[in-house]
Amino acid sequence: MRMSPKTRRILLILLAILFFLLLYQYHVKKEMTDFGVCYQGGERIAKGEVIYQTSDGHLQYKYSPVSAVFFSVLTLFPYEWAKLLWYILELYLLFLSLTASYDILPVKYKKKGWVVALSFFILLKFIGREIELGQVNILLFFLMLMMVKALLEKRDVQGGIFWGLSLFFKPYALIFLPYFLLKKRLKLLASGMAALFIGCLLPVFFYGLQKALFVLKEWQRTLSLSTRSLIDQYDNSSIYAFFLKNLPADKGKLAWGLSFGLICIVGLALLGMMLKGKKSGLANPEVLECSYLLVLIPFLSPTAWYYNYLYSILAVVLLVNLMDRFPPALKYILIADFVFIGASLSEVLGKKGYHFYTQHALVFIGYLIILFYLVYSRFKLEPA
């Protein structure tokens, strides 16, 4: 007796839930060190203690005081329960991020399930590391994706709120600031800045004004001190880290020069994409442009760990959907690049090969190719 599509779907969902629960119990539960840092930050602000303490060493809290207010809510639960809740929330937001990325595509050339599944597997190593650490990048990507969705629907106030909320945790969404200015989305920027201002007042309720200002200065000092020491870390994969790692020793100035030159090139490419989209009168040209900007987040971040490339979810979904529209040679190069990005695991490359791949930030090359395909899509594929 054959199962109906509905029964098959329910069975797959139940198997997926069972798999992720077992994964948590036997692997993830023992990890989630970054979530532990966030939970501790939430505990400290709830008690009115200083969040940033040098005695924490490498596991020092580095997010803004406002984000600690968010994590203080999770401290209402015992640590082990809070950890499980965060794990479930990350998986749920990941699912929403993948499906919503497909939903906002201007034109759908492939079925949703196929695009979402393939994109998930391409990005699995980044997603897996993110969840293993209990990081916040999936949450931030989701907030920025909701910002993009609101932008498309001309709901600038809501979009600005999502933009401002993401800035509570990391400054990554500032990459959209010049883009919004060029797009003249001033209402979005105004609502975002208002949300950010209101959020910055929240720590005052825990500390009082004077101590809140002191904690804010401690956050700035912590970022300044920690960032310098992490720029050339093993798994840093930013533009600057890539050049710094692959040039001969003592070539810091050359690395900065090459980084600046490449940033100018990718910036000009984005401007060209925006002009082309406006001139061609494309429907929702912002999807492609915002996917490009999201890929630039780990490019430009001083401490871009390789798993930060999960911000490419929208770009990967978009390119998987467009895959068959590229000329045959470019299609197979794109497939090879997806393999280069997704299959670069220690189980595939071996320990030495994986160490070389990560130490030299080779994932950066894979994403330079992704940027090329996004630009090509705008100029050669219509609509894109």
C-alpha cells in the first residue's frame, strides 16, 4: 500500500525531529560554549553585575549590553533547559530562513523543496558549526531576511525595526546603511535608529545611568582589545585575513592595500548591479542586491569565522534556483564551486587537507566566485 503525500510528509517531519533530538542529546548538548557565554552575560546583567570581565579570557562576552538584556530572558530557565530551547529556536529560524529565502525570489524556476534541501546541504558545515557553538548568526540572518522582505513589500518602518534589532547583537547589518541611503529609504533608517536608541536605554533599568555608561565603555574596550588579537586566527576567513595568511610574512600593509582594492571592486560591482536593476525596471531587484550584501558580511568583518558564511543562505538559494539558466560551462563551474564550499570537510579532505583549506581561508575564494555569479545574474540573466 502506497503512502499518500501527506502521510509521507508527516513521516519525514517526525524522522527529522527524532534525528535532531538525538543529535542534540549525543553531540550538541556537550558543546554550545558560545551560548554558555551568552547565558552568563544574561545572568550578569540581571544581577546588575559588569558583563565584560577580563578573567573570562577567550570566552569573554563580546556583544553589546543590549543583547545581554535579551539573553537575560533565557536565564529564567535553568541552563540546560535554556540550552535546549536555544537549540530548538535555532533550528526553527533556520527552517524559516531557508523557506523564506525561496519565497522572496522574484521568479521560481525550481521546486521549493529541491532548492531548500540542496541549499541546506551546501551550507551544512557552516550551519552545523553555528548550532554546535550555540551562536547567534542564524537569528541575525533571519532578522535581516525579514528586513529584506519588509523592504520588498514597502513596509519600511517594520524593515527598520528588524534592522535595528539585528544591531543589538553584532554590527553586521551596518553594511546595509549606504545601500539604504542610495535607495533613499530614509523612513527605514529612521525607524531602525529609533529602535536601536530605545534598545540602548534598556541596560539603564538594570544598572542605572552612570553604571550603564561605564558598561558601554567596557564593551568598546573589550571589542578593541579582542579584535586585534583575532585577525589572523586559524579559522578567520575575511578579505584581510585571506591576504594576510597567503602573503609572505610581514606583508600587513600589502594585505591592507589588496583588501582595500578588492573592496572597491566589489563595491563598484554592487553599484553597477543597482543601476542595471533600476534601468531595466526589474521586479524586486533588491533580492539579488541584498543577497550580495549579505555575502559581504563575512568578507568585511575583522573576525569572520568560516561559519559566518551562512549569511550566504539567500545567495545560495537564489543561485540554486537559477542554476539551469547559466550556460553549460558556467553551470558546471558553479556546481564545482558548491562542492568546493560544502564538501570541504575533514572527513573528505583529511586532517591535513582540511587544515590547509581553513588555515589559508580558501572558503573566501569559493565566495568570490559566488559574488561573480550574482553579478553575472544581474547583467546576463533576466529577470535576476
